[in-house]
Amino acid sequence: MKTAGNVGEGMARYLEAVVVCPTYAAAFYNQGVVHSEQGRLDAATASYRRAVELLPAYAEAWCNLGVILRSQARATADTACV
């Protein structure tokens, strides 16, 4: 859905998917991608964390989670110097 350009509908489908199957790690991962692209990094972090909780070998989710956490750590370090 997201790749078709309809992000809102895609997110609605990902939310529906986890209602139907609460252990569907890919739906949480895709929610994280959408949240991240919208700048909603706290929501993205939560979605990626849930994806790796469900599927610990989910490399893409770990990678995206790491990118967010690293950027947040860098922002924190930058403001500590001010």
C-alpha cells in the first residue's frame, strides 16, 4: 500500500493486520517505516521494537531501530555541548 502512494490506507491495513494477527512482525515493521517517514520517531521506535520482540532475527527492523536510536543519541550529545 505504501509503495502505491497511499500511505494512509497502507497504515490502516497494517493496523488491521495486527488486530487480526497480533504476532505479525512485518506489519509492525511496516508501521515503523511509515511512522519514520512521517517524522514520528517515538512511534517508529515502538513499532520496530515490537517487530524484533516478535521476530528477534528481523534484521531490517533491528537496522531501522538502530538508525533511529543512533540519531537520537547524536542529537542528545549535540545538545549536551551547548
